Amino acid sequence: MPTLRLKSDGPCRAATQSPEMSKVLVVEDNVANMKLATFLLQSVGHTVLAARDAEAGLTVARDEQPDLILMDIQLPGMDGLAATVQLKKDDATRDIPVIALTALAMKGDEERIRAAGCDGYIAKPMRYKEFLASIAAQLTHSRA
């Protein structure tokens, strides 16, 4: 079962149905996690944009206007939650859905992630079927 939790309980297609291929920005400092996310997203036809830190992620998001942002929470310098707050305050990026990629699974972490403006989260370590299903569900939901 996907770990992604959407803000709305509105109608969505099943996560297993393939949405239109999208441009996805992955903000991740861990090389192995970046390679895995990129491989999985490209394997189903998505275009992947990459950033190794929050500052670069903010720039790429503004310049490229991706359909979805996968944001690591624990980044060097500015963390992913602070970057998400900035994205959601910016007229140019506020409507781009952000999914947190996090190993944080303690009580209260989901509330902090949501309060920063994230539209969902995927727990690490990533399981490929759940990862792809979560991405498909968010893309379908944001297009509805």
C-alpha cells in the first residue's frame, strides 16, 4: 500500500493507472537515492530534473515549472521543509505539488511535513512499486 497521503479525499483514478507522462523534479542529496528515483521515474516515461540541494531545487522549480517535486527533507544547508515553504509562498511555484521524501516516521513528523505545505510524503527506504503508485496517484490527483 502506498505511503503517500493526499490532502484531499477527493476522487482519483487508481494509482496503478498510468497518468500522462510528466516532468518531475527530484531534490535529493544522496547519490544512490537520486539514481534510484531517476531510474524509476524514467522507466515509466517521466522526464526527470535533478537538484542536489534546496537552493538549486528552488531555482530549477522556478525555471522549469515541473509537474511534481519530490523533496528530500534532510538536505545540507536549507532543509526540504524550509524549501517547500518558499515554494508555496512563490506565485510561480505555489501550485506545484510537493511530495516529501523522508526517513522521518516519528509521531508528529507527518504534521510538520503537512504544515510546511507538502502534499504528501513517501517514506524511505523507497519500495519501487509503492513509489511509482504514489507518484501516479499524486499526478492524477493534481490534474483532477
